[in-house]
Amino acid sequence: MPHDFQPAVSGLPAALACVGSELAIAWSDGTEQFISLRALREACPCAACEGEPDVMGNKVTLKKQLAAESFVLKKYEFVGGYGIQFFWGDGHSSGIYSLEYLKKLL
């Protein structure tokens, strides 16, 4: 993962780094945020993890089986100017965390 990433779009993190079992986020406004990789993975906003409504409006959530590798962050990619996609050791990568959602996780 890049340690000296410089964003082209304001609002994106100025830097991201794994520090032990946490993700450190330095925001472009000078604030810093630390979140455990476990909490980040468990907060995945994708439809498989969070559920999605069926045709009747009932929320359907699949049971997810998380193992130790589920909390290993392999890499990340910025998605446009609004979010980050994380790639986990168990192969999961469908969640796109909006910047606003990431800031609210603490």
C-alpha cells in the first residue's frame, strides 16, 4: 500500500497506512482517524454484508462467515473522488466505503 499518497481530489485522505491491526487515515483537513481492521471489515457496506431489500421491501441479509484472513487488508483503491474499495485476505472486495461513511465509523 502506498505510504506517501498525495490525492488529486480534495476530501480524499492525504495518507492511509496499516499500523498493526488498525488502519490509520490522515484526512486532508489535518485530522487523523484510526479504526481496527476488524471493525472496518465488519462495517462493510456491500449488499452481501449489509443486506438489500427484496421485491417486497424486506431486508435480506446473507450470513457471513468471517475467518482470520477476513481481517487482513491486502490493498485498497480509490473509487472516483467519493470512496475507497478495500481488498481483504478472504477475497472479499465488493464494498465501497464512501468518505462520509468512513468518517462516521468512529
